[in-house]
Amino acid sequence: MKKRLEAEVFGRVQGVGFRVFVTQKFRDKLTGRAFNTKQGNLKVVAEGSEEDLKDLLNVLNKGPLFAKIEKVDYSFFVAKDEFDSFEVVRDGNIFHDQKNAFSNLSKKILK
């Protein structure tokens, strides 16, 4: 039975390639979206097998090389089957998206 994971990752998670890291790693196993929040966090909504979602949760707790994870809030639900693929959601065009991500990264570094 398919399940749904909704997770928010806090810490230095924007501007470090986190969204691409996650979606590429699980593209063949899960469907869903990974996107940055205006508060500087990463949100992931994914659907698939419970085992694959638990693997994703482990990856979210570690992150890519330059990420620094403070905490991950998450919940499991019944899948809604609303996604066809696992993709990065960008905030506007790529330049606007990257500007926002690096702005949030600099705020985290300068804390």
C-alpha cells in the first residue's frame, strides 16, 4: 500500500543542492515534489512504498555534503496519487529561485 510523507527540513538546506540531491536519488522509486520555503527550509512531499519513504527520511536527516540539518519534522499519510514523477519545484524562473536560495543560505551562515 502506497503512503505519503510530508517533511520539512530545517537548517542550512537552501543553496546547497538539496532538492536536486533528493529528487535524483529517489526519482525511480517515489513521486512527489521538493521545494524551498520562504522561511529558508526545504519541504518534501513524496509518495511510494513505506520502505522507500523511510529511506528518503534517512537521507533528509543527512542531506548533501554542504547541508547542515538542524531537525526534520515529518508525518506519514495515505497516498493521494497526485504526482506522476518526483520533481524540484522552483520559485519562479531559475535565476529568481537561485537568488532566493542563496539569500536564505547567507542568512543561515551569518547567524
